[in-house]
Amino acid sequence: MMPFWLALAAAISTSLLGQSLLKAGAGAGSFVAQLFDWHTMVGFVLYGGAAVLYIVALRRIPMSVALPCTAVSYVAAAAIGHFVFGEAFGLMHMAGLGFIVFGVCVLALA
């Protein structure tokens, strides 16, 4: 069972890295330039790889457990957005993320 949990963790990490690269590619001058920016292209590849890893994880982990676990990426994405891309992060963001973490914990105990 452990390899499937590792696949899920790798899927979450790979997806998060892909999202970060897509955000980095968003700084291109035009939409077409963004599509062909190396950040965007590598981000797409990582997204595809994350989907493959998620499929592997779903072979043994119930979707009702696996999908809520991916919500961990919301917390990491908010931190990356703030610290890497200089995005705002206020009290409402923290409260919302707290609810997400609480919900994932409740589901993990179910």
C-alpha cells in the first residue's frame, strides 16, 4: 500500500510544481508567448505526469480519500503564491486554508 501513497504524494508535489511554472509563464508578453514560454511547456508536462501518478495512486487508495488529500496543495500554493510571486495573503486566506486543513483532517479520521 505504501507505493500508492508515495505515488499520491508525488502526484501532489508534481502538480504543485507544474502550477508554479504555469504561473511563472504567465509573465510573458502575450498569450501566445505564454503558451510557448518554457515555464508553461514544462508546467504542462508536469501536470500530465501528475495525472499519471494520480491514476497509479487510485489503483489502491479510494477516491474519497485520495482527492481530499490533494487539498494539501492549496495550502502550499498559497504559501508559494505569497513568498515566490508576492501575492497578498491575509486573515481571510488563513481562515479559509484553516477550514480546508480541518476538513482534510476530519476526512482522514473517518
